[in-house]
Amino acid sequence: LAGVSEVRVALMADKVQRSIVAIGSGKGGVGKSTLTANLAVALARAGHKVGVVDADIYGPSQPMLLDAANQKPTAEGQQLIPVESEFGVKLLSMGQLIAPGKAIAWRGPMTGNALGQLMDAQWGDAEVLLVDLPPGTGDVQLTMLQKFKPSGAIVVSTPQDLALIDATRAIDLFRQADIPIIGLVENMAGYLCPHCGQPSEPFGSGGAEAAARALGEDFLGRIPLAMEIRVASDTGQPPAASDGPQGKGFADIAARLSD
Ligand code: ADP
């Protein structure tokens, strides 16, 4: 009998209602990975069970962002077991499936298989999986949308026109696949000079909010361009893990997601 109830518990664990949230951008370098890591940490701090799937095969940066580069996932049979980062977030990354520093020249089916291994891993009690997609609208995105049907998508952009045009394309891809858009996030909006204290706007400001309005989508919030965010990210200390001012923007967006 003890055996039977163990099986039942295992079956129930498999049936955890899990939402999959895809985080995409039209182009690289706009802060999609930084947002994913910090949203995950902010959601975990708010009491949610969170997993991060780093599907960005061209720049898998979640192991560094979540200070888990030295942790290697194990496997049970064919199924991968995510690592548990010190921030209470589970993680699997394309970066953990390949040798560090190696360029990936995979064709579509291989990226699809790798994505499948990450998605079908033992996510246990995770209620939400945040998926850091590669930039643009390629093979991994298509497999993600068609095979794993995310419950929603967040699109990140800088306020710059060029980035916004690309972001609009990313939104179009999600719409075509009938994935609800949760909203747009504007990153690198406004810079406060640490020397003179003057604010400036290297990539402009307000563009993503205006684009969201024009497209009839929600605007989730704005994260400033800040040296502290870059330095903290490079050292595996996500700003959202502490109560400092740089973490607040991420926490506010996380709070909107849990509404
Ligand atoms: P993507 O995933 O879109 O390619 P990343 O999250 O890797 O972008 O960010 C690209 C670079 O910009 C990284 O060096 C990151 O630390 C930095 N960065 C991202 N967002 C900010 C920000 N708000 N302020 C300062 N630096 C940032």
C-alpha cells in the first residue's frame, strides 16, 4: 500500500498546473535575459515556485546571471533534473548542455530536441516556468510556440525605434500562434549620470509604452539603464535579490504578473 500511495503522489506531482511564460525580444542585447532572471528572483521572493528555462542558444547567460555556472544538472533516466540556484529559482540552460565557450551550429531539429529536454525536465513543484527565448523569430521560438504552447508572452524592448520595430515583429509571431501577450517591458529607459546626476536618455524614452498602446497591448513597466544593474548582473547578483532601488522595477513587474 505504501508503494501505491507513493505512485499516486508521483502522479499528482506530475500534474502540477504549471504556467509557461515566454520572454522574447525582437533583437539581442535589449535585456531579455536580465529581465528573465530578475523577474524569476522577484517572483520567488514573493513566494512563488519558479523555474527558468534558458532557451537562448546563441547566448545562454542564465547560469551566470543566477550564479549557477558551477552547478551541473543531473538526470534520472532520460529526464534532466534542474539545478536549484541560491536565489530559490530552479534552472536549466542550453549553456549547461554544451561545453563552455563553444559556438553552437545546430540545425532546427537539434535545437528542437534540446528545447524539449529542457521543457520536459523534472520541474517538480514549479508553478511557473519563465522561458528566456533567443532573440528574433527563428526555429527555437517556433518549436516553443507550437509544441509547448506558452500561457503567455512578455516582450522586452529598448525605447529605440529600431528595437521597437523588431519587438513588433516578435509580438506578431506570438499573435499568429495565438499566444496571449502579457505585455511589453521597456528596458534601458533613461540613464542617471553617476558623476553629474543629470538624467539622459541614450535610447530615448517612452517608446515601448507608446508602442504597447498603439498595438493594444499592456505596458508592464520600465527599467532604467543603470551601471549597478550591469555590474550586479555580471557578478551573478541579480538586483531583484536585494531591496535596493535597482530591484524595485523588477519587483513591480513581478507583482503585476501575480495579480
Ligand atoms: P538580451 O538577453 O536581450 O540579449 P541581456 O540581458 O544579455 O540582453 O543584456 C545585454 C547587456 O546589457 C548585458 O551586459 C546586461 O548586463 C546589460 N543590461 C541589460 N539591462 C540593463 C540595464 N537596465 N542597465 C544596465 N545594463 C543592462
